[in-house]
Amino acid sequence: MDRETFQRAAALSDTLAARWFAPVSAAMSEFTINTPARQAAFIAQVRHESGGFTQLVESFNYAPAALAIFSRVPASMRATLGRHPDEKTVPPARQQQIANLAYGGRYGNGDASSGDGWRYRGRGLKQITFFDNYRACGRALGVDLVAHPDLLASDDTLAARSAGWFWRANGCNEAADARDFARTTRIINGPAMDQQAKRETYYAAAKTALGLA
């Protein structure tokens, strides 16, 4: 895949294509994302997860109603924690509260009081989340991501490699081989199938750029 094809597949500006082509290409090679079918699905999902290759850290800037996606954020707290009518963004302290409630006590994270939900919130092009995933990813990449989770947001090479690692480690290559794009969403996002219609639009664009019917 050359840079022009990558740019069209991911619908990127010249600046973003220049930034991401080398690290993403290297990650796809490292993790055997090496066919048009695999690459189209990977680029589409990463494009969605990273807000078009622009966001490497998960935001918790949610309106109260939108906090319903987090079952562990009590309904009674959503109006207080979510974005207030006079706010453009949820202040950092409340975003931390949301993350700690949403992600506490799961997949190796301590409870909400531990701060692990915020510490191990989504980072990188795939948005690696939870202590267990940071530990496994770090071991695979040869980096201590448990101690230094922000590396996935500050190092573009690691941001791309972490996405490639998750993709291969969780069977997304096989799903892409079967052209089961919905399965890749379930692997990445769980049964909620968050914004699947948008993901499908990105997938269609990537397939067209890569010459897939």
C-alpha cells in the first residue's frame, strides 16, 4: 500500500497522511495485516476509534444522557457528572470520576477509588483500555505500559503498534478474512456495536480505495 492509497482509504488530509503512513504501514506489516481485506477492515476501525487519526486519548466529555452507555455510572449521578448546559467540555476532575466509575473493578483495574479507570483509559489508535490490556500489550511490544500508559498517546509508532497488536491478538485478521466486519466491531467494542453504521461507511470507503468489491 502506498501513501496515496492509505490517504484515500482513511480519508486523511495530506498532513495526517504524512504523519501516519509510516507507523501504520509498519504496524500492519508487523502484525500480518497484509491483505486488502485485512487492511480495509483495520483502517476503517482505527479511523473510527481514533476520530480520524486525530485522537489518541479517550475523552469523557459526555452529555448526561450519553453516559447511559456506561452501565456502571449510576443514573442518579449522570446529570452531575455529565456536561452541564453552561459548559463546553466536562472539567478534567469530573472526567476522571466518570472513567473511574465506568472502568473500575474490571479487567485488572482496581475499584473506582483506585484511579485505574482513568489511568488505563483508552489510548493509542485502537484505544487500548484496562490494566490487563496495557500489561499484555506492553509485554508484546517490549514496553512497560503499566508504568507508562501515556506512551500510547505520545509515541505514534507505539500508538499504531498497539492497534496492530490488539487486532491480531484478538482474531480480527480472521474476521476480516471472512469479510465479517461486524465481528471486528464486536471484538473491539463489545455487543453494543457502537456507531456501526458509521464504521460501515468507513469500511466501504477503505474497500473502494483498496480495490475490493
